[in-house]
Amino acid sequence: MQPKNSLTDQLSLRLNHKKVSLACLLLVVVGAFAVAGYSQSYQGGLRGAVRDATGAVVPGVELTLINEETNVTRTTTTNNDGEYSFANVLPGTYKLTATQTGFKKYESLGIRIGTQTFITLDLTLEVGSTAEEVTVSAGGAILENSNASVSSMLDRKTLELLPTAGRNAFFLSITTPNVIPTGDPQFVRQQDQTNSSLLSLGGGPRRGNNYLIEGVAITDMRNRAVIIPSIEAVEEVKVQVSTYDAEIGRTGGGIFNTTFKSGSNDWHGSAVYQNRPTWGQGLLFFTKQLKEQAAAAGRSFQKPDSYFHLYGGSFGGPVFKNRTFFFATTEGYRTLTSRSEVLILPTERERNGDFSQSGITIFNPLTTRPDPNNPGKFIRDPFPGNRIPEGMINPVARNLMKFLPLPSSGRNLPANAGLVDRADQFTVKADHKFTSKYTLTGVFAYYNSREPETQFFGGPADPGGGALFRTAHIVAINNIIVPGPNTVMAFRYGYTRFTDNDVPGTFDPATLGFSQRFVNAIPFKKFPQISVQGYNQSRFNMFGDRDPQDTTFYGHNVNGSFSKLIGRHTVKFGGDYRLIGMYLFARGQPSGFFSFTRAFTQGPDPNAPASNTGDAVASLLLGFPDSGNLPVATPNNFFINYYAGYVQDDLRLKPNFTLNVGLRYEFEQGLQERDNQITVGFARDREFPVQVPLPDGRKLMGGLLYAGVDGNPTHQADPTKTKFAPRIGFAWSLSNKTIIRGGYGIFWAPTQYPFPNENAMGTRGFTAVTSYFASADGGLTPAGRLDDPFPNGVEKPVGNKLGLLTGAGGDVHFIDQFAKSAYVQQYSVDFQREMSGRIALTVGYVGSRSLHLGVGGTVDSTVNINQLDPRFQSLGGALQERVPNPFFGNPIFGALSTSSTIARGQLLRPYPQFANILAHRVSAASARYNALVVKAVRRLQGGWGMNINYTLSRMSDSQFGESNFFANRGGGALNNYDLGREYARSLLDTPHRLNITGTVELPFGRGKRWLNQGGVANALLGGWAITGIGSYQSGFPSGIFQANNNSGLFGSTQRPNTVPGVDPKTSGSDIDRLNNWINPAAYSAAAAFTFGNAPRTDPRVRAPMKKNWDIAFQKTQSIGEGKSIMARAELINIFDNPNFRGPATGFGLSTFGKITSVGGFPRMLQATFRFAF
């Protein structure tokens, strides 16, 4: 039984003219209906009805909307139903006037129309002369009375006042409900696009969101924001979790809708400097331990060096008053950041082969043989004295050990490191009003940075070597045309380019003792990457720095929209085209990658080893990797075409009831490569070109499918072609202070592309990968050696010439051709009430159901379709017995042809001529999210403001490969024939999350309640404010796996059994439990040739709770008309709560249940000075 098929030359940055023509045709067809808003709009709107004192509607009223800062105006008139509408309104503060013969002039001041904010404002005219005037102050709407969208606004005041370690407007979204952060909170600077995007919104996929600046998508192919704009440039960010307008699309979670500051009729500017003095920096938790150990031993301790210097500024104003404006900003920084971690390293005795004092018995894999006393089982002999003989230590391994530092206590080495970073950013926004009917705005943004990784011991072997260089360019152009009183047209163009290059150090691997044959085959000489199970916990590799990689993400947007008020309907149509691309030269690990586990040195039965046997370092010393590969790459140019159109009707059924109904259609082709240099699937049903006799009489089947060959498609996966996305919502105003809202919508989520490389992108053949052949009998005995890992030579790129023969005898990777498009159903209902003191209270429910998600989420996880069927587990050790090899002597079958015998299990695999056949981007996962949200918000006015929100939620999914900085995952799927078994509590599940933000302006000094005067009193006591951010969050669940994978089926993961009645959670404080966070007695090892019954994640043992408070004390002093200086002291993590990561979850390893690293900042003082005019 085979796994089912339903698993689920140069860079060119110019637009493809044919595709743009199609996009423009779409816009023309949609526009022929003369209606609608933009498909990813950042602009807001104002609508309402005009009535007289009797309640009768008043048609023909002239209304004028005036921007209070620029005096730019828009006019419209009420229709026969007395309705008016201003669509596509640029965010800002406005004045609204209404005039009609026989009535007094009406004027409303201070109407704040925010990003993607739609306000319903009904007017009542009084009988009288137009020379008479009625003026009211709007005061800013605090309830959402036009639609059911679930969102939170981070406005200019909030962004400028709240303490934040990274001045990252996007990351401040974690103070809002339904947002789950999963990255390291220390890395949220301008250069941290990846980490800052690791957010789940409303239960949607992690990094499944869309980022907009001025209505233009700045989301790259990996769903990251290509730029994190300076707070000096940002007017506001609207965090939209569930938005039921059909204009919103290509998101699986939410939208970060950002508006930049604009110039006005007055000159404005600022200058900012920020510093983190060394004396004000605390120590991370494990660095404190190092200090304490030094003190106890009478040694001196030197605090890690650090510095932080940030500069920034802005300047803007009129070029021509009331017509042309600009606003420019800059920001940059130079930093040295300390990191700490407890490295787990072999002792001096162990690195010389002596494990006599390690408490672990190591076995000689070369003595493996059938157990004469237990038929069907095997046995190994331990090394005499628990020491590896000198002559058996591999020369490469011996040389590798010279690059490692020695531990200071046992196997532990508390280590510190410094990261030296720099980044610079520049933005400019221009607005020009050509006529009363045509306005043009444009934004340009530029950013560049240099980012090294963490080096704890330095030298060419340190995994933190090399650096990452990034540069981004963004252009956003908006055209707004008002051809008639109630009709608006908008057209946009956007361009992004984001260069993201990894540059490693250089090194000659020949000096390590590798064979000359291997060294000659290396395409790029650097230190090889070597992973050793159970060591260097937070870093995947023990040796070897980053991969060399040149990557440029690029994108073009063309958008058009129309809007018209028809009676009580505001009808909208729109269209959107995007070209999303990536130029990639991914060399992979060009000096080789090798992984070592304890498997070859455990025993006495290698399939059912005793506890405390085997060690990955011992396997390394013997030179017996568990897996490995060497790639030889060629450059690629990938792209995706995206088309969308929609219709939306916002209908005021009654003055107090608005119904929002919309339908969106999207078409997104699967990933393509400009020269068809990709594979597009695996041919499960095609005969293999070369046949051999198999014991069961089967024919060899299968092989890679290449784009455009033999009628194959030119795109990957099987994207859904009918992406209809209905939306419906309502807003019911029970009174002017009470509203009930609800909505439902379907959203088609973008594909989550992991870190790009040959396997993840499906370029096998164009990028050749030679896999290390570790064992011919399922891991009983080694078949190769580290010093000469590829004795049969290294594959060279041959393109698609080999066809189905590609990769025979080794591992094959492909993109699942049956993968469907992921979609998310979002639904919500809430109750809003304006309380006394203008506090907006919201109590609501938010839910989502996601289908066809990638099983790995943001991680390049795979499904092995060449896993043995579980029915063969009953054969037990017979699967590893040697039988005649039908592939012997035929070089087509690569490593499988080198021995006259072969493991029986290999011949029983679905495709026995291959090793592992790994499907990437399998869309077989699902997720469900349910949340109760309580939120109380008071905008800053009268000296104080706050936002307190609490989310009680539950999130479950089957994304077994997804990761989380604060929780260790359990690896791959347990059984690739039963992926439904992976459904469990999500690794992102955090049941309780409380956020508290607040600002209090002290009531002293000019303009305040007390000491309302200038002079000395105002200079000393006036202008003071205190702001703070507090958060409390449940820990994430742990993904338990069994280090010894003894299922015997060539699967990627084994899990232990749970022991009934035994609590896996240990007792004591968090600090006391760091070395025994998980009770190992709660689990037992799964027997050989069985599956363990432990769930994928265990919510009973969660990572430590996250607690944090950031407080700022600010003094602002006026120094003349319109000028001020501000000094602020920010205390980040004021209570010095350590942000512990989750425990190690590899059952059977010595590190199981231990917590050895932290994230985020220790207590830290940040001083900010700002001059504004």
C-alpha cells in the first residue's frame, strides 16, 4: 500500500507586459460598472444621511470635507435618499460642512478618519439662514458603527509614547488582542524582517499575514514585511484581524495597514537620539549564573560589552500651500548586543574517545550481528572500558574537536557573545493636488543593514560566522480621481525590491583531513556544517557558519478601483494584479552537511537500546554520520502571478443597521521559474525506465516530474482555480453608545515558503544534491565514513535530462503536485459599549477554521512517501536482515548498487529504487482557533489613556513542522500514512494573554489642572508623563519526541509512550525546575517496530509563563512657539523577568527536560531625546 496521492540567467525586475495588459483589462472590465474601492485600500471613508428636525431626508445638500492640516477639500451632495458618501479618503483629521438653502450651515470639527476606518455620521439640519452656523466637535468616534471588522489602531501618539526596545511599529501589535508573538522579542529592529513577521493573527498561520504601506503590499514571497518603517515616518498602523470587506485579500490571518505621515501647510520636523548606556544594562539570566560561579570560585567577572546609538529625524511641510506637500524621515543605528547561552559540549576526555566517566555506555556498531539468543533481534558489543580505541577515531573528527572550546562544568559552558549591527533608513512622501478632482501621492523608502550572527567561540567553525546583508527599495504611487459628486476612482502602482544575501567566511576543508576526492568536488570552500544531536541546543549545527546565498525578492502591483453611492448602497468594485518574484542562488552547504546521532553507538540491541547508551559525539569520533549531503547549485528566478477582483455592497437597511455583503475572486498560479528550472511533482503512477526483479514481483514505479516536459505543467502544486471568498457582516446600533457586530468571511491564504534552498524550491537536477549513504541495513551498521563521504563521486547539475532516473539510489525531494490552496474561515461577534469617561468596552468572540495548510507552516517540513507501510512492523527485525540485492552493480541506482546484499525493508518500500522520497509543501494540515476577547480602550485625552485587553483562547492544528522560538517542536510526522494523528494542541497555543498599556500625564504645569502657569514651576513639574506596557502570557506546549527512532519504517520521527497516572510536570519554582522541567518518569520508550502513543504536543508541560513590564518616564518642555524638547527614560523589562525558552524535548537524551537559554532583554535602561517643531 502506497501513501495516498491526496497529500495534500539574470535577474529581471521588469513587468511582464502581457500579464500587465491582462491586469489592466481586468480593471477596465470591472471599472465599466463605474463602482468601487481598492482591493487592498489603506484609505478610509465617511458616509451618512442628512435629515431635518422632523426626521425627513434632505436631498441636494452640499457637503464639503476639509483636511484641517492641508486645507485639501472634497465635495459631494446628498442623493434622493438623503445619503452622502466620501470614499477613498486619505487618513487625517477633517472638518465637515453642510449647506442647503433654508437651513443653517452645519459644521463638524475634529473628525478623525483613520487607516481603513469607515465612519457613519448622520447630520440634522436646523431651519434658518445659511448665514447662521451650527458647530459641533466630533471628538473622534470610539465605536465601530459601519462594519464588523475586528481591528486595533496604533496611532501616532501611541507609537511615539509607548516604550519599545526596537522602535518597531509592527511589533507593537503584540499589545493588541488576538496577536500571538512567536519570535525572539530581542530581535525586532529594522533589520529583523523575519523575526518581526513571526506573528499569528486571529488563529491564522504564523507569518501568514499581509503588510501594506499606503495601500501597496510590501510582503515578499516569504510573507515578510520587506521593510520595518521608522516610527518617525508612520502616522498609524491598523492591525486588522478579521476584516469582512471583500477588498481585503491574500492573507490567512490579518493585515498590517500602514499610513505614512504627510506634510501640511505648516513646517514640522524632529530630531531623535537614543542610547542604551552600558551601566544601565542588566545581565541575561544565564550570564548572571556565570557571574555567580565566578564569584564563588574567586574569579573576576567582566560584564559583556554593549552599546546602542540610534539617530533619526524628520522634516516636512508645503512646497505650495494647499496643494503640494512633502515629509521626509531618516533613522539608523549602530549596536553591540550581548547574548548568552549555556553551550553543551563534549569534555576533554570525551573528545579523545574516553566515555568512562560520562555515565553513558557506548557500543561498537561494527560488531552488530544477529542475536543468537533472540531470533529476529540484533546485538552489539560495548567498547572495552567505554573507550574508543585511538586507531578508530576518524581523522576529520579529531581535527574538528580542536575548534571547540572546553566546557567549564561537566558538559556545560556558559558563554557570552556580542552582535555588532548597523542599519540605515530613508523615506519620503509627497502629496500633490492637481485639481479638486485629482490628487496624487507617492512614497519612496530605502533601507540597508549588516547583520552578523551570534559567535560564542569564534573562528571558522563557529555556527555564528559570516554576516547577512540586506537592502530594500519601495515605491508606492496613489492616484485618486473624483469624476462626480458620489463617484471616486483610485489607481495604484507599487514596486518592492529586497536584497537578502548571506555571506559566510572562507575555509579550506582539506586541512581537516577530508579525502582529496571530496575536496576537489567542493564548489565553495568554507567550513562544513556538522550537526551533533544533543549538543549546542539552540543552534542546529555544532560546526560551520551560514550557507552562502544570494537572494533578491521583488514585486510589482497594479491596482484599480471605483466607488459610487447609489441610494442607500455604497457599492464597490475593484481589481488587483501582483507579480511576486525571487531571484535565488542558493548554494546550500557547499562544503557538505553531516548529521550525527547516537544511533550508531547505542545498544546492546540497536533497535531497542538501553537507556543511557550511545552518544552523538561518539558517533562523530567514529566518523559515522546518520545523514549528509553536498549540493552543487545553479541560480533561479521564481515568480507568482496573482489576480483578484471583487464587489462589495455596504447597505444601510435602517439608520441604525448596516449590512456589509461582498464577494471576492482570486486566481494565483503556483510557483513558476522563468526558465522552467524546477520539478513539479513525483510520478507515482509511471513505470521507472530501468526495471529489476523484485522479490514480490512488483514493477519499479515513480520518478521526478519536470516543468514543461512531456506535458507537465510549468507551475508547482495544484492551486485552487475557483477561489471565491464570500464576506458578510453587520453593525447594529442599539443606541448611540451600544453596538452589536458580527461577520463571516473566507480568506485565501498565501503559500508559506520556508527559507529557500534546493529542496524547498524543487530544483533537483538544476541543483544537484549528493546524499550521504549512511547504512545499507536500516541503521544497524554504517556504510560510509566522514573522511571520504562520497566515494562514488559528487553529482553535477544536469537539468532535466535524466527525467525519472534523477536521484535513483538516494534521497529525492519534490514539491507535492497535489497541494491545494490554503484558506481560512473567519467569524466573530462582539458587543461594544461606550462607558463613562469615553471608555470603549468590547466583549466578543473571534474564531477561525483553516484548511489545506502546509504541514510545516514556516518550516521546510516534509512527508516521506517512501516510508514503509505500518503493516510491515509485524516483521520486526526481519526488515533489517540482508537479502540479495537486485540493484547490485548497476550504477543507475547509485549508492544502492554498491553491495551484493540489501536490507529486506528497502525492497518493501513503495519505491525501492530510492531512499527517502520527501514531499515538500504538503497541504494536509488544518487548524482551529476560538477566543473570548475583552477589551477596554480610552484614547489619550484629558491627561490619560489606556488599552487593556484579555484573550482566552484555544488553538489546535496538525502543522507538525511549525516552530516557535519559545517551544521546542517534536520533528516530523510520526506516521506518514496517518497525518490526521498529528492534530493536537498547536505549538502556538497560549490560553491566557493579558496586555496592559497606558499613559498618564501628570496634572501639573501649563494647561493642566494644577500650577497652570509658566516659569520655574512649569519647568520643574510640567510636561511629565508616565507610559507603560505590561503583558502576561501562558507558556507554549512542548513537542515531545523520542531521540531513538526505532519504528523501523524509515520515518522521520518516533515518540515515546505516556505513562498513565504520572504527571509530566515537576514541582517547584521556575528557577528550581530549570534542570528538570519535565518529569521523565511520565514517559517510557516505545518498543522497537511500534509507534509511541504520546501526542505531538503535550499541553500539560508548557514552557514558562511570559511576564514583562516596560515603563517610561517622559518630560516634555516647550522652548518657544511650536517647539519642544523631550527627554525620556525607558526601563525595558523593569522587573528583570527572564524570558525562558522551552525545555529540550528529546526523550532519551541527557538534556531532556532542561531549559538552557532565554530570549528577549534583561532589565535595560534606554534614554531617548527628541526635538520637535
